[in-house]
Amino acid sequence: MNMNFTLKNHVIIVMFLITTIAGTAQNIVTGTVTDNQEVPLPGVTVMEEGTSNGTVTNFDGEFTLEINSMDAQLVFSSIGFVSQTISVPEELTVSIKLEEDLNQLSEVVVVGYGNVQKKDLTGSVSSLNTEKVEDIPANSIERVLQGRVAGLQVSTPSQDPGAGATVRIRGGSSLRGSNAPLIVVDGFPLGDAGNLKQINPADIESVDVLKDASASAIYGSRGANGVIIITTKQAKEGKTTIRIQQQSTVSYFNSKVDLWRDPVLMAQLNNESRSNGGFQPLYIGAENSTGVYYPSVAELQSGDWPYFTRWDDIVFRDTPMSNNTTVSVNSGTDKTSFNLSANYFSDMGVYKDDDYDKVGYNLRVKHDVFENFKIRFSNILSKGTRNSNSGLAYWRNPIFPIYDDNGDYFLVGTNDYNHPVAIADNRLDDTKSIDVITSVAFEYDIYDALKLTSRFNYKYGEYINDQYFPDTYTQAGDFNNGAARINNWQGHNLVSETFANYDENFGDHRLGATVGFTYEKYMTRSSSLGAFDFVNETLQNENIGAGNPELNQVSNNKIETELVSGIFRLNYGYKNKYLATFTGRVDGSSKFGINNKWAFFPSGALSWKLHEENFLKNVEDLNQLKLRVSYGVSGNQGISPYQTLSRYGVSQYYDNGSWVTAIGPGFEVGRAGQGGIEVLWGGIPNPDLKWETTSQLDIGTDIALFDDRLSFTFDYYKKHTKDLLRERILSPSSSYDRIWINNGEISNEGIELSINAGIIENDDFSLSSNLIFYMNENEVVDLGGVAESGLTIDPNTGMQFEYSGNSLEMFRQYPNILAVGQPVNVFYGYKTDGIIQDLQEGVDAGLDGDLAQAGEFKYVDINGDGLINLDDRTIIGDPNPDFNLSLGLNTTYKNFDFSIFFNGSFGQDVINTQKFNQPSNLPYRWTLDNPSNEYPRLRDGRQTYFSDWWVEDGSFVRVQNLTLGYTMPLNERLINSARIYINGNNLYTFTDFEGYDPEVGLDGIYWGGYPRLRQLTLGLDLTF
């Protein structure tokens, strides 16, 4: 009986076990996890919600997990991605796609020789994930940063192919030294920002901008103007991924070119202007003094004159095309990973035959030799070709044909150097360049908290520029019977860095430190070969031996500089609430004399996380409230070397029928006077020359609300620069004109505000925005003594100033000045009070002669002495903006995405040199029948004074960028993801400025040119 019971029990137990096993087998979930481009994600944590039961995905993104219940919720999470929770499906097989968490990705900030969590920052650092700008076609990253970062001012006045940008962080801190921020790529300090053409923007993962002294002090003198840190893309562990990015761009003018379309009106106004100036009218049906026939107005009206040339159609392309193709391959194992990308970029200029082409690659390899020893290697190559054909005279007189009756170029006299077709067909101006950037780094984890890094960086660059000016159609060629020049440049930059990073927690205390040293050597060599008076021009400068050997010009130059530095940074945190950073760097520069070769640049910063305090910790909607304060000192060595040494130079002069070469103390440092007739000599050593030093205070706060869906970053800063590197004027008895000294002070003060909002976020629809506001006020505090600095004193206010920038020939005056107590580069000239309506009004205004006639400018007698002269000049404008503002809106709906970006600059003044020089404004001139108080009369030979009449408000708001994209749903195994998009750049500008575009250089001068280009891009992004 017992035996039967036992057997029965065994049968029951076995059947129960079989049933249990069968039931358990049905609760095993399998699946794969990929990113939004269908790339498998290894290392993703898969957890059964509310339990400790979980697993991680393997190398192929696959996982298997036995769950406790069919009602379980599975949570998928990975650093850098948005966590996702799902219910277990009946089929027990899942395919999960994780979206990148941009907030999480931006939490790690590169700060130079290390990384830091954004929440632990004590300095002022702004970060940009390049996914926001990768749809914008660009030759360099600087151009797409415009308006994207608070405090980062990017100006792009040039539209030439391959043109760079002018970049400033929190205003300029120097008057003669460099004001450009340092740009660092993967730890390699490459030099000044402005045209990082070597790096394909598609290869860039993130951009971190170090703005205050605490953040940038680790780079010492090189970081005096701020630092832009570029991090390029690295391979991730997983299957091999191939990505193809194609952008095809068409450009066209965003407004009409302002040219004469009515030859009759053109001739009438020209005759009127010449007659008012006392000259013989030109359009009278006769030859002028150079033998060129100008038809009469009647001939033009009747159509008897057969020629009318649309020179803009001859000179400009209708729709310049550009191409940007990037192919990248990345792959990785648990030991080795690599990322290889190749890029071809071509940019057609708006002028015909004006082009820029670039081809290059970027290779990054990381290998874990041992678990605690890694090697990183990168190699970047960029090869460019620039065919320059810009500046052609699209404004040429339309009554002249392209060719004469014999089929030759129609020239207006013997000195016609502006025939655009003749110049384009015969002039040569080509530049070929190559850049190679190589880096190798060794990382040794001594133990978990201490890592030693040694990096060796090398950059090589060269270019060769070929120029030829034919003897008939160019001024240089005509004067020399053909002129050829070959210019060569070669540069080497070697940077060696070794540093250690320490980071460890001790209970409530966290201690981090960085210590190391760097060495940099920079060397350039250049040469120029010039030949003139050619026997035969067929081969142009490919045979410069065909020139007259007695006229050959040969010059060369070599520059070497060295910079040796020691770096130190200490980070301390207590209870994750109170943070402190101290940074110091010692720099030794070969540019300075023995008395001031070394300098120490310290900085310190404090931060308080108020949201971690008990009285705020439980505030439900407050995620972050942090206060920051920092102060530090940095230096600037951005001048040419050898200013502390005696200099020898070479000069050539013509004597007794031949050229004589002389060599001796001193060298030419510039020219002055009309046409540069006066040579300025320098070369006196100054062993006391030292660094410019900039001290900066920054007070800021970071706020995040509603699960980080709304965040604010605010900064107030004040920078003060002293010991400005400037040239002093010497007395004639010294036999020299200039010497470099430390003299003067300048200050910058401003505020910055960034607001990020995730307005709507759900499965099908999202809407987010980003608002950036910043303003900077600069002031020239001191320019040194009046005599030694050659300052001028304003007779009305006692203001001390010196002229700055470029002289405008139309005014025969420098419009910009540096004035003590005023912003940099303010405009200095006359005020006007409308247009004179009769002679008596002109006389009463203190004018005489032609300037007192009706239709002339009515200048204001500032000092009230009854005369209009140089003493009546005053400040009439400021080219510096009052503030800058930008707004970005981003939205997605299912597979569609849309973004629009507005960028604006407000309050800056612009000198419009074309305000009374265009077909659109000349007809509004003053006449007896049209006694305008806005425009003067036409008069050839007028000596125009620089006045506020030429100054306009340059404020603008630009629809800078718009993108509409669609990500195609794919289930194919070959193509993981595909996205197609349309991008518009520079779509429309709202402004009251009367010229083509108010965005000009930092001096505020508008030169005319042609309308800004509107760009439309069709893009395709494929991942395999």
C-alpha cells in the first residue's frame, strides 16, 4: 500500500514538474534593441519592472529574459537613450527602438583635459549637439554656429566659396592682438576659430564653448578669448554601420541686383551730374577724351544705339550648385573600434568660374590593449582647390558690348581694366592646399580613480597660389608687360601633452584633480616668386623664366615659436551641493623678452546646488537650481613673434637708372599717406614686452523645471583687459616710426540668457523651442599717453582718440576711431540737418563755395563758431549691436520633422557707402522740381564729408534656417534607416537697411557687393 502510494505520488510530481517546465518555457521573452537608425545596441539593461530580474543585450543587441508573469512590464534603459517601458506581448518576441536622450547626452561636457557632468559645472560652458545643425550645408562648423550659442558672435559677411567667418566670444579683448577664440578638436588645440575647413561638420558629435575664465583658464594664454571644443564622432560597439549623407544645394539671390535697366535715364542723370559739377556732359553723341564714343540721349531713346548688355547675366551664374557628400563606416568590438568617413564638398560661387572644391577623410581608431591601457589614433586629411574669379565688374556700363566688330574684347580706352569677360578668360588666380592632422593618445588607468594620458598631435599644412595678370586687361599686367607670381606657404604645428586625471569619492567629499604639462612648437615657411615683362604669355606663370630676369622678385620668410606650459586643476565637492574649482596654468612663450617670458594665469569658481538643500529638495517641479560664480585671469600672446628682438630688413630703391637692394637695421611695418607713399619703419627691440592680461568675473545660475522640460541658464560677466599689445609712435630723432609696447585698457560687460523648453512630448507629436539672448557692451578705457600713442583730442569734448581700420576713399577719411570712454570702432564724422534748399541757408549754416549751394548736405556747426571744419566732427554711430536674439522651434509628427530658426541682431549702426550710388536711389536726387530734403543733388567732383547721413540702422531678423524632413519606415534588412529632407538657408531678412544685407564686418562698413544668397538643399541620409 505504501509502495503504491509512493509510486502514485511520484507520477503526480513528475507530471507537475513537466507542466511547470512547459509553463515556464512559455514565459521566456526574446528580442532585439536598436537605436533610431536600426543599429543594434549592446549593453542595454532589460528589467522586469518592480523586480530585480533582468539582463543586458549582447553584442548584436539581442536578449533573452525569463519573466515571472505574463502581466509583467519590461523596462529598457541605456545611458544616452530615453528609457522605454512596454507590456509583454503574447508572442513573447519584441523589437525595441530607443531614442537618443539629448538632455542626457549633453550632461557630459568636455572642459579641456577632462570631462565633467554638466550638473557639476562651476564655470560658464554652453554645449551644442550637432544633430540640430547637420542638415545645414557648410564648409566649416563656424558658419552654422551663428546664433546657436549665447555669447558667441559669428559674422559671415563674405559669400565667396569656402569663405570663413569672424568669431568672437563675449566681445573682443584686444585692439591689435588676436580676438579669435581657440578651437580644439579632440584635444588638439589647432588655433584661431574662423575657418575650420579641415574638419567636415558631418564628423562632429558635439561643440562645447568655454566662455568664462574658470572654464578656459586650463588653456592659459591660448584661451584668453574663450575656447571652442570640438568632439568628433567615435565608433560604438556593435555591428558595422555604413552611413551616406548627400546634400545638393542650389543658390540664388534673395533680391534683385541693383543695376541700370533704363539706359536713357542712366545717361540723363550722368549728364546732369557732370553739368552740375562743371564738366562736359558725356552722352552727347561724340568721343570723349580717351577716344570712346558715347551715344546721345536721343540715340538711346530712339534705339539707334544697338547695344545693351546685361553684365550681371554675363558675370553671374543663374543658380550656383553645391554638393556635399559624406560616407562613413564605423564598427567596433569590445577591444577595437574605428570610425572612417570620407567627404567631397564642392561650392560654386555666384561668379562664373569662381569655385571651391575639397576632398578629405577622417579616421579614428580606439584599441584596448589591456583592460586598463588604451590607444587612440586619428588622422584627418583635407585637400582643397580654390579657383578665384570674384570681383568682376557686373556694374559695367550696359551700353558697351562684350566684343567689338572684329570679335575682340570691347575696351573703353587703353586703360580698361574692368572688362569682366576679358579678365575671366585671361587672369589666373588658383590656390591648392592640403592639411593633415594626426593625433595619437595613450591612456593608462593606473587604478579606478587615476588615469594618465599622453597625447602627441601634429598638424601639417601647405598651399601654393598661382597668379598671372595679362599685359592688356589688368592694371598689374599692363604696367609690367605681364606679371606672374607664385606664392608658397608651409606650416608645422607640434603639440605634446601629458596629464593625469584623478577623481574619487570619500563619503560626502569628492576630490578631482588634473595636473600635466604641454609643449607646442609652431613653424611656418613661405616664399614668393615674381616675374615681369614677359616675352611670351602663352604659358603664363608656368614659365616665369620668360620674364625679364632683371625684374624678378624673390622673397621668403620663416617663423618659429614655442610655448611651454604647466597645467593644474582641482575640483572639490561636498555632499553633492557645494562645488569648487581652482585652475592654474603657467605659460612660457618665445614671443616675449627675457624679462616677461613666463606668466601665471589662475582662476577659481564656486557653485551651490540649492535644489539639493532640504528646504528645496522636495519641491516637486524643481529639478535644478544652481548658482555659480567665477573669477580668473588669462593672457594673450596673439602677435607676431620677434617683437622683442632687433630686426633687420631689406629695402629696394631706384637710383641712377637701376634698382638697388639695401639691408640693415629696421624693416617696413606699414605705410601711410595718400596711396601709401610713406613707409613706416620698425624693428627696435622691446625686452619688456609682456602678455596682455584679461581678468573676468562671471555670475550665473542654472534652473530646470518640470522634469527638465523647461530650463534657464543666465550669466552676467565683466571682462577687463590691460597692458594691451599696441604700437607706439616714435619721435623722428629715433630713425624709427613704431615700436611694440604694452599700453591701454579695454572692458567688456554683458549678460546671456538661454531658455530651452520641451513644450509637448508624446508618442506621435513633440514641440520644443530654444531662445537665446545676449548683449555685450565694450569700452575703450585707456589708450596711453597722447604723445606716445599719437592720440588726437576732440576740441569740443576733450575726448582722446586714434583712427582705426580702413580709410574710405570716397570721404578721404577713416570713419572708425578708438576713443577713450567709448565702444570700440565708433563712427566719427559730421552731423547733418537735411539738404540745403537755397544759397542763404547754406551760408547761414557756415558753408561756402559749392558746399553752400542748394541741393548740398547741410552740415551742423557743432561748436557754433559759424564755420564747418574738422572741429565740427563728433561721434555719429556705433557698429556694435545692443543685443542679439535667436529662436529655434522644433517639432515632430510621427515620421515627419520640422524646424525653423530665427536669428537677429539689434541696435548696430552701418555705414552704407552705396546710399547715393545706385540706380534705385539716384533718381530721387534733389532738383529744382524735386526739392528733396532726403537726397542731395547730383554733382560730379563733390568732396563728400563723412556724416551721419551715410549711417543707417543695421538691425535685422533673419529666417536663417528651415528644415522639413521625413524618415521612411523601413523593414528591410539592407537599409536600417532612410531620411529625406529639404533645407532652406537665409530665406528672408526683415530689416530697414537700404542695402542688400545689413550683416557686415565688425567695423560696420557696408561695401555693396551683391545680394545675399538664398540656399535650398535637398538632403538624403541613409544608414545600412
